[in-house]
Amino acid sequence: MRYFISLTLMLVILWLGLSGVYKPLLFILGAGSVGLVVWLTERMEVLGAEHDPGTLSWRLPVYWGWLLWQVVIANLMVARAVLQPGRIRPGMFEVQATQRTRVGRVTYGNSITLTPGTVTTRLRSDDDRLEVHALLPEAAEDLRGGAMARRVCWLEGQQ
């Protein structure tokens, strides 16, 4: 029950924050949307200790801020590469997914894909490795350095 309460609260806060319009009809539609998502989550049996939104509580906005900064930095790197095409040397490589949960590994893969110049092409479930395509060698080195992997582990609650 605790998981459903924390999911409901997180969704309500997210909806109120993103909506920006507070009229009775929209409150009703928002409540219906939150109710539908919570009901579907219960039907799919995906909410539990591994997927508890409460465990991410204060860490999630911190991670989003960090990821947003990484997106800005990567945008600047890609823009510079567009102006100097000789810097572009695309390549495929693999990185280790050190996250303890499937949600953590998917978050890591999605974070890589959200960062301009890199795309996660495959999550290998047999050995917890991600296949990544990078446009620039610097982006590949950053990922191999493991800063993003450590940040996602921190988001999961690992130290």
C-alpha cells in the first residue's frame, strides 16, 4: 500500500508542477489520469520494493539537474564538432551497467540516449552491458570513465 501512496503523491506533484493551469475541469482530468496510472500499475504488478517511487524522492530532481547539465555540455560539444567536422569520429563500444536493478539499467541507457552525440543501441541482459554509439571520441571516453553510471547508481540508492 505504501508504494501506491508514494506513486500517487509523486504523480500528483508532477501533474501539478507541469500543468500550470488550475481549473476544476483540469483537476478532475488530472485526478482521473493519476487514478488510471495507479490502477494500470497495480494491474501490471510493476510496483514494489524495486520500483518504489519514494526511494527516488529527493534524489530524482538532483539527478535531473545533473543530467540537464550533461545535456548542455554535450550539446556544446556536438555544435563545436559540426563546425569542425574533422572532430567527428563515430564509433560503437560497450559499457558495463553496474546498476543493481533493471530500472536502473534502463535509466542509465536512457540517460546516455538523452545526451546528444550518444545513443544506446542495445542493453545486453545476459551480461549487463550496454552497446553505445558515440559521435565523438570525448563522449565515448566520458562514458567509459563511468561518471554517469555512478550517478545512476547513486540515484538507485547505492553509494
